[in-house]
Amino acid sequence: MSEVKSGTLFGVGLGPGDPELMTLKAVRVLSSAPVVAHFRKAGRTGHARTIANAHIRTDVVEAAFEYPVTTEIDFREDGYVSAIRDFYEESAAAIVAHLEGGRDVALLCEGDPFFYGSFLHMYDRIKAAHQVMVIPGITGMSGCWTAAQAPITYGDDVMTVLPGTLDEEALTKHLGVADAAVIMKVGHNIEKIKRALSAAGRFDDAIYVERGTMPGERVAKLSDLGECAVPYFSIVLLPGGRGRRIA
Amino acid sequence: MSEVKSGTLFGVGLGPGDPELMTLKAVRVLSSAPVVAHFRKAGRTGHARTIANAHIRTDVVEAAFEYPVTTEIDFREDGYVSAIRDFYEESAAAIVAHLEGGRDVALLCEGDPFFYGSFLHMYDRIKAAHQVMVIPGITGMSGCWTAAQAPITYGDDVMTVLPGTLDEEALTKHLGVADAAVIMKVGHNIEKIKRALSAAGRFDDAIYVERGTMPGERVAKLSDLGECAVPYFSIVLLPGGRGRRIA
């Protein structure tokens, strides 16, 4: 009976969206992995797959995991938790089947694998029994502050990253003590975020960024945005640099 | 009289230290820029120059700007501010001379150009009169949490980035309300940082990382570190994920 050497799971950070912002290391791993996996919304190509496209081998085995739910259900509801838990279990099992067959798997990750995101749910399930290697990537927020030409932190600035899903009181409290801030997961939280920024006295400094570094990129002063629907993955930036600067 | 088209300043993010974590875009810009500039400690090669080394053309014009002071003088002292202001003025003037001569300049930046760092002092002085293009890079902190195999943020975690130069009370206050935290600029602030983490009830969770993704990389639980001198650019991580996890 021959024993197969278990494969390695690579969490491949792809950066914020511009394919040229992929790292040399990400490209190298993609060029050799026999299996490429990624998460996507049902029926879409998926952002991660699009970013990596030029580097996916034609003979690769692809595994696309389609979210059963996305942002339509509040994550605090039981239906969401149950559906997404089953989904992550099945996705992890599919990856493990490849690893046990001796095949390395490159799991495509938008941004940085260890900074939010679905990769963590695979990492936590797989790392105990299999080798996992993570390749960091440029975060979506770095892509957004670059797109906005907005240096985010100077000198001794404190920067806080806030999910827009927090309640208004928590957002206001955190914004009140940060020099710089990044608010992620904006979507339908936008009006609440505007109120929190106003309450913290920072509304006029805020910048809205959508699809940073990608086609369709949009940058606007938040105060110029008006009332409109915005995507879940848009970002609001509050640049620092109000304190000490060597001018 | 012929008019020379002004060159472009490229702020080239090089990532956390591993040269393979440079982006395709950074490599492309370095392969064509006629002038490469970088900051360094007097008498050293400089981290940025070392990271980029394989991609610097042999016929390039190099400009190395050597800091007149680094961390030996407290930045709140007049001597520091005056010396470093003159230094930044002279460095910017040297870059501008190349731009006015029609030569593009690639300014090497460790990490991400818009996330702390000396590039900002050039950006603020040069952007009004010349074209500046910024290429984001993986931050040093991403390199450190990857090196530590420590996912930094899950789900709705709030993450705060704190300069270790803050006073103990401010550090404690911020650590008390963050799910995840990154403390930069550790150096001689290490004992103060330990006290602040203890006061916030988070000391046992903290991870110390030195030279993340580089030769000589060192990762340790902060509580195992003992009293010792550590470099200025080391980082302390407080991973998130204590709250909601879909397990």
C-alpha cells in the first residue's frame, strides 16, 4: 500500500483588484498549483478569479465555492449562521479531499488572507491536519487610499479599522478617538456611517471609495455622495495627519 | 529654447521585506525608471534598497538620502525637528532636480507608501508641482501577522494600529476597546507597551514579531520575551477573533 504525501493549502493573497498588484510570490504559486479554488457569489465569475485570471494554468483543476447567502440575510440570524456554516464545512471538505490526494491547492483570496475574509474559515478548519502556507497581499483598504491619493497615516497617528456593520454608537465612539480610520463593509450601512462621522465631527474629512484600483473605480468626498445605494465592499476613509507633521 | 517634459515621481511600495512580495507593478516601474532614490541610515545599505536589489538596473542613477538623526533624539525636541526638516527639504530638492530634468524617479518605500513613512514628506512637498504616482505595497504589519501565522481580524472585529511612542495611558485606553491591535515602533517602548497590554487585560494574547518575512525573522509570545532590547521596527500583534466566529 503506497502512502500519498498530503498536499499543501496555499492562501494566496491577490491584492486589492488590479492584477498588476499581485506579488511575484502569488504568481509563482499559481503557476505551479494543480488545483485552484475560490469563493464567489452564485452565478458570477468572482472578483478573486478575475484578478488571478492571467496566471491560472489551462490544465488546472478549478473548484468554485458559491456562497449560499451573502449580505441579504443579517449575519445575526440563525438562518444565515446555519447556511454559511454548512457551506464552509463542505468547502473545507472539498479542499481536504484534494490535499489527501496529494494535490496542492491554491485558494484565491482578495486582499490579504489574514485580514478578514472567507479564507480564515478554511484556515481554522484545515491547519491542524494539513500544511497551510499564507502569501500576504495588499489589502483592499491600501488599494482604496492609493486610489484616493490620500495618505492615511503620518507620524504617530492612531488608525482604526471599523466594520460598517457596527451600531451607530460604537462607530461614533471609535471615530471620536482615532486620528485616521477606515470603515469597511459600507453597503446599506452608509447613512448610519454618515451620522456617526457627523457625531464625531469628522464627516467633512471622509472620502468614499468604490472598486479601488479596478475598472469602474470611483472616489468622492463622502459629503458629495448624496443619498444612493452603494456596494457592500465599498470603503470610507478618514485620513490622518492632523497632528504633528514636519512641514 | 526647448522645453523638457517634467518627470514623474513614483512612490514604489516594496512590501514587508521578502523581495518575492514585491508586486508586478513595482518590478515594472523599477525596470524602467532612470533614477532610483531611497532613504537609509547613514552607512547602511538600507532595507528598501536591499529588498529591491534584483530589479535595479545597472545603468540607473542612484540617490541615497541618509537620515541625519533616527531614533536617538526624541522627535518632540527642537533639534530633531530642525535637523529632519532640513533633511527632507534637501531630499525633495534633489528629487525635483531630476524631475525638472525630465527624468522619472522611483522612490523606494518599505511597506506601503501611504501608510506612515518618509515618502509622505516627499509627497507633500512635490505633488503640487509634479506628477506623483503611488504603487501600494504590502504593509510591514501584514508581513508580521503572516510570519506569526496569526489571522488578525475576523468578521466584525475592530482593529487599531498604535504607534508604540504613545504614552501608556493612551495605549491602555485604545487597547481596551480594540478587538485586534497592531503596535508599531516598539523599540525602547517595549516595557511601556507590556504594561499597557497588562492594564488592558490582553498581555497574554500578544505576539512579538521582528523582521517579519525577512532573514532573521523572529516570532515569540510577548510573555516569553523577557526583558531585552528590541529593534525600533519590531511589531506587537494582538490578534482578533474573540467574538463571532462561524466555527
